[in-house]
Amino acid sequence: MTARRDRRKGWLIDIHWTHADGRRERIKRVSPVQTKRGAEEYERQLREELLNPTPKRKEVPTVEEFQNEFLTCYAQVHNKENEVDSKRAILRRELLPALGKKRLDEVTVRDVDHIKSKLLGRGLKPATVNNVVGVLSKMIHYAQEIELIDKAPRLRMLRVPPPDWDFLDDEEEQRLLDAARKCDADWYAMLFVALRTGGRYGELCELRWGDVDLKAGRLMFQRSWSHGHLSTPKNGKAREIPLSPETVRVLKEHRHLRGELVFCKEDGGRHIHRRADVAIKKICRRAGLRPIGWHVLRHTFASHLVMRGRSLKEVQELLGHADYAMTMRYSHLAPSVKRDAVATLDTPLIASDVKKNGPYTAPNCEEEAI
């Protein structure tokens, strides 16, 4: 036993301890009970604690305390500037008022469901609510990745109905271009190129003459302007678009010396989205069309390609969709694809094909289960 009595301090515990990792430590404590039996009991408790140490609880920050690290170390590394701004705004407006004082490991599914209910009650769309939940989910999962918390709750997203989208038919497209030609030659050129390339507005307003090769008949969408920030196109990749002869002619007529931007103001500056949106709606009124936005021109480009028999794979590459499911929204415009597929059933099956490929056999259900 290492309990001993000191003249000044009374009964002491003096232990020389070697930890499992080889580290040595000397522990000297004054016994809370100043009797020999009390000191011996206190020594047994200390040795028990040394043999079975209680794991230290992690110091988990609150949502408010962790936000700066999340934005700096995760969002600014993996996201574009406008996406970082969006995450920062969602945290400030929605998440911090509701969960800012809670530790990351205290956030529950119930807390998130309350936020969903509150946002839906304010009239926000499910897709907007999912954006809020997505930021919180990514923040908590990042905290788990860097081992601040042991487990992240599974946060469910709301079901979002397929988005409505609009496009112009051939007659409406021609009316729009005719009205634009009479209204403003610069807007006419930009509308025409949008309808023939499928470029997003942010890509068009950042298109530069160095990206356009009129001799070879092609252009490159390499940059995009969105929410005051210059970045790459939406999926992070540049894409090349062939130009039709008519598009080349329009761009040659539009050629100017105001600056490097293809579509710009008189002083060479960039068009802001609000001004462009006002301009296209004004042209729609003159054309006797419903008011549309610039993205409808992108849908029109894709829709007309599909209706003219181009494959969805071609359309996907021209639009720059990273996900094929995005392009599938145009599939109903190509009924010939399904019609041609079903028509093959009327074609006699050649015996040599059966011999080559072998007869069809149903899969073994038990093997499939395994």
C-alpha cells in the first residue's frame, strides 16, 4: 500500500503508475478521509480509475461556433463563390436563429422537422426547404468527417415535384426574333445565339470574342457570371458548341469594338441580369408573347433538337448536363424513339441471332437473392 501519513498534510496517497502506452506518472493526493482505512479506500478508488479510465467527452462546438470553420474549410474549398454566399445566407437567415445555440451532436431529426414545417408554413417551396436542410446536413456530416462528432443524424429531404418548364414553338421563336430585330440589334444577336447554342444567361453575358472562332464555326463556354461572381459553367466544365451558318452570319454582323465581351452595354460593360430580364420581357410584349425568362431559350434549343430527331445523348453534351436525368425531361418530345423500339417487335427474329446469343433464360431467383 502506498498510503502514508505526513506530519503536515495528514494521510497521503503516493502512487507510481505506468500507463498502457509506457508513460510513467506519479500521483500524490491528500486523502479526503483522514484515517488509515479511509486513505486505503481512497487509494483503491484511484487505482480503479487508472485501470479503467473514463473517456474524455469531446468538446463539441455549437452550430453557431462551427459555422466559420465550415464555410472556410469546406465551402470555400469545394464550392463556387456564389454557392458559398448562398450557404452563408441560409445559415444567417434560417439555421442560426433556430439551432445556433445547440451543439452539433444535439441536433436531432425532430429539430430539422420543425424547421421544415416552419419554412413550409411561410409558403416556401419544397426545393427551397431542401436547400436549407442540405446545408445543415452537409455541415453535420463534415463535422463527423473531421471527427468532431461520432454520428450524424439522417436528415430526409422533401419530395419535390418535377419542375415545370416552358419552350417556344417555331412560330413563337420567329415572332420573338422579329420583334427583337426591330427593337434592338444587340439584344437580337444575343437572343439568336441563345436559341442556337443553348447557353445559360450567365455563360452568354461572359462570352468573349476570344472564345468565338467564326472561321471554324464554333464557340467555347468557359466562364459564367452569377450573383456578382465570375466562375466556371454550372457543372464546372467548359464545352464547345458548333455554330450554324446563320449563327456565324449573325455574330459577324454583331461584331463590335466596345470590348472583349461579345454581348455588352455601349460602354463595353457587362449586362446585369435584371436589365436583361426587363429587355426580354419588353420584346415579348412587342411580339405578343407570354413573358418568358432567358432560361426558356435554353429549353427551346433542346426541345427543337429533340423534335428534329437528335438523340438525347447529343442534347446532353450540347447542354453540358452532368446528369443524364436532367436531359430526360425532353424525352417525351421524341415519340419516334419509343415508336421505333416497339416496331422492332414486328421484325422476325433471325435464327442465326438466336443461335449466336442463345435463347433467353429466366434468372435463378435464389442465385439473384444471394
